[in-house]
Amino acid sequence: MSNLRGCRATDTSCGSNIQDVTTLAREDEAVTANVIFLSPHLDDAALSCGGLIARLIQNGAEVLVITVFAGFPARREPSALAAQLHARWGDPADPVVLRRNEDKKAMELLGADWLHLRYPEAIYRFEEPSFLYLRSRDLFGSPHPSDSAVVAQIAESVMEICHPGQTEIHAPLAIGNHVDHQLVRNAAFILLRRSFRVTFYEDYPYVEVPGALTMALEGTGVTRWREEVQYLEEDCLAQKTQAIAQYASQMNELFQGAEKMAQRVRDYSRAVSTVGGYAERYWQPSSGMTPEAEK
């Protein structure tokens, strides 16, 4: 497998129009990963799938984690919303560089290769005369109309580096309804219709909210889902929590500290398992998609 750990997007700011962004960051290297995890942000794959990633790599799989919204802000001056979040992250000089570096450390700890695409995340996206998402609640509603084209673009980015029948893809269910998670999930449905094998993962920690999983499954429009419980040994769970801890900027925001994170991850993993021990839960569509799921 080509070693993509050092492969990254060009460190320049994106233009304000997301449709103009050159998305891939691999300098024409061949990618032979047989398992890909699509991570909306620079922490989602580790948070939701870190145990399975560790186990797959132990068993010899070639795993690539693609973070979709890892691009630089469209404008130098952040929005008020972005500035608020930056303050919670410790006011780093360059938040995207910081978070990319955290992600690299986490992926190295898991043993996974990584690829950062250059789409800027929702808090940075701008179209004259305004940022697209101005309030926290905007991030958990419907995607902005200006984001309508990005779903197909994400799918095309993935199809440039893998092919149906050769790669298994894991994508978020968009539990919690974050707009970036919705966009990646919808791109995964395009891949599913292009004959890719796609398994959907539970977005952690959003899935801890009672009823959130059911709402997400029903909201896709898929009429029937097949549940897959992936059981984890203690060492894989330990790798997962160690990987999550690398996202130091996010620990207080998500968990009020790394110690509480480790306990919450352990407790949820124990609750998901049906036979004792620890697990992560995944979902595959087991019947035809309704028109709602095909949008």
C-alpha cells in the first residue's frame, strides 16, 4: 500500500466557493486501501470507529481514513461562531493546522493511513455576502442551499481513489444532524448506488443522546437496516481511547477532559455489546432505498 501518512492537502487557503476547491491531496500516488473510513471532521473516525480500525489493522487490513472537511477557512477573519469555537479549543494560532496534526497523531497511534481533503468545514464556509452558518443551531439543521453541489463532489473525490468491489467504505449515519455529517452521509448513498459496499457507523458522542439513533435511521428513508455489532478486545478499546485523546483541543468541548472521555467511551462500548466486553455498532441497508434516501 502506498504510505499516505505524510500526504496532505496544500497548506493554502481555499477560495470562498467550495465548488472550485481541488479536493485530493495525494500527488497522484496510487491508493490500495481495502477499507476506507469517511470522517466528516478531524476526529470523527477515531471517535466512532477507532476500535474497529485498530482491529482491522491488527488483522492485516489496509485502512485509510479520509477526512472530508479538513480544508482551510475561506476567509482570514473568522465568523463570530468560528471565533467562539476557537476560544473553546484554546485559541490556537492556526486551528486547522492544529487539528490536522492531532489527527495525524491519532492515525499513527491506530496504525491507519490518512488523507485530508480540502473542503472547509461548515463554520468556515462563506459565500458573498455572508458565512453560510452563523449560529450554533444552524450547524444542526438543514444544509445551506449553497452546499447542494458538495454531496456529489465528495462522492467523486472518493471514486477517484477507489473502485466498487475493491474497497469497503464506512460512512457516518449523521446522528445528531450536523450539516457536515449529513453531507458525507448523502455522498455515501451516492457511492452505494454506484455499487460500492457501504457500511454506516454511529456518530459518537451524538449517539449517546436517547432517541438520536432511531431518528437518524428513520431520517435516511431506508426502509430496513441490518445491525452489525463489531466486538472489541481490551487492547483495541485502549488504542481507541488513546487515539481520541490525541485530539486535545476537543477534549473539554466534548467530554470535559480526557479522563472523562475514556470512561464514557468505555461505558458506551460496553453498553453496545450484546455478549459482554466491548463493541461498536454499524448498520447496512438491507432493503431498497426510498426516494428520500436517494436525494
